[in-house]
Amino acid sequence: MSENTQDILIKEAAAAAAVSGSLFSTFDIIMLVVLFGAAVWWLYSSRKDNKKDDLLLSKYSIQPAATIEVTENSFITKLQSSGRSLVVFYGSQTGTGEEFAGRLAKEGIRYKLKGMVADPEECDMEELAKLKDIKNSLAVFCMATYGEGDPTDNAMEFFEWLKNGDPDLTGVNYAVFGLGNKTYEHYNAVAIYLDKRLEELGATRVYELGMGDDDANIEDDFITWKDKFWPSVCEKFNIESTGGRRVNKTI
Ligand SMILES: Cc1cc2nc3c(=O)[nH]c(=O)nc-3n(C[C@H](O)[C@H](O)[C@H](O)COP(=O)(O)O)c2cc1C
Ligand SMILES: *[C@@H]1O[C@H](CO)[C@@H](O)[C@H](O)[C@H]1NC(C)=O
């Protein structure tokens, strides 16, 4: 705004004020203009600051769920963007299954299978069919059984989908390790069902179903299973097995 127009505006406003009974003096009007200008400037600059904060925050924190929900729940996208090919799902109530899943995911790196753990409740499990698009990919399931042979709370939805749906899982590699307690009538029922159902839906079992008995020694059962599971996976994927030891290929 040039000084001229500002002057004219102020004079006009003053004139208007004079007409309307001199409610405002010229000084009042100048003050109002100055305050208004300051308010506009303040609003504008604080908005710029907010933008800067948003940018910083987006780097370090979780973004609002609404905008990225789709990608957040996509374990396929997560696998692809982090160069992983192994996903270990767990159905766990008191943490044993989750712990086993974590160990498997970590061990994968020894066999050139970079892994990640995933809670089926947090994932869009319908994406399972897309796993075949990732080279040498594998889904492992560490699933506990409860109640009348029921899945854990976090695996409930996944099981309903498997039972009622009819997805084509052709080309999806999988293995199941079950957690149970032999003193229950429905011993490892969830793992037994899952192992059978995935095959029915066209998926490829890379290693036989493992069953852990919490009434004996479930840790031993798990170790015995995984020590045969890894060589079998390596053979299927043509990965040079190192017997569990890392091989340093740089000479
Ligand atoms: C209340 C209760 C019910 C259970 N029901 C079964 C069952 O029906 N069949 C079975 O094989 N194991 C059953 N178990 C054993 C658990 O599956 C086993 O302890 C498992 O290791 C728990 O894994 P988590 O720690 O990952 O939840 C049951 C355990 C509890 C405490
Ligand atoms: C297995 O189940 C039996 C019967 O409920 C129970 O006595 C035992 O403590 C359970 N074992 C474990 C390790 O929870």
C-alpha cells in the first residue's frame, strides 16, 4: 500500500467517523490500523512456524492415522520398503508366541532372510496373497491356542477371515509353529488348523508344523523345531546354509 492510499484510507475513515458522530478520533483509527496490521503479520508468521514444526514432527513421530492408515497396516509395503522378505506373525496372549516370533525374525538375517515381526491384528491380512510378489518371501506363524481350541484375541479376526473367506494363496510360502499345553483337550488346535487351511488355500508349506507343549518344555520344542526349519528353508530357497553361523563374504 502506498503512503498516499494509506493516507486517503485513514482520512476517509476519519471522515466517516466524523460523520457518524466522531466515535473515533483520527488517532484511534491509526491505532486500529496498526493493531490490525500487527495481528495479520502475527497470524501469518505463526502459521509458517507451524508448518516448520509439522515438517520436523513428520520426521520423528507417527503421523495422524487418517492420512497414512493404508500404508501403516500394509505389511507388504513395510517389507518392500525395508528390503525384507520374512514376516513372522504371532498369536499370543501372554507373550511366549510373540517372543518366539521375534527370535525367528531376528535369526532370519543369518540366512539372508531379513525379517520382521507382525501382529495380525495390526495388519491387513488380506494382503497375504501379495506376499508371493516378493522374491524368496516367507510367512511364519507362531500361534498359541486357548479355551476350546480358540485363537488368541489378536488372531481372532485373521482366523475368521481364513475360515469364511476363500482367498487364493497360491505361491505364498509359509510355516507354522504352535504353542499349546498337552493337558488341554484341544492341544494346539489353532496351529493344526492354520497349517492345514493355508495349504487348502493354495499356499506352500516350506517346513512341517511344529508344536510346542507348555506342560513339558516349550522352549526346547521351539529350538528343536527351528533348528530343522532353517536348513529346510535354505534348501527350498537355494540359500547357502551356514549352520546358523554368519559367513563373512568380504575377502
Ligand atoms: C486359560 C488357558 C487356556 C489354554 N487353552 C489351551 C488349549 O485349549 N489348547 C492348548 O494346546 N493350549 C492351551 N493353553 C496353553 C497355551 O496355549 C500355552 O501356554 C502357550 O504357550 C501360551 O502362549 P502365549 O504366551 O503366547 O499366549 C491354554 C493356556 C491357558 C492359560
Ligand atoms: C498346562 O496345563 C495344566 C492344566 O491346566 C497346568 O496345570 C500347567 O501348569 C500348564 N502348564 C503351563 C506351563 O502353563
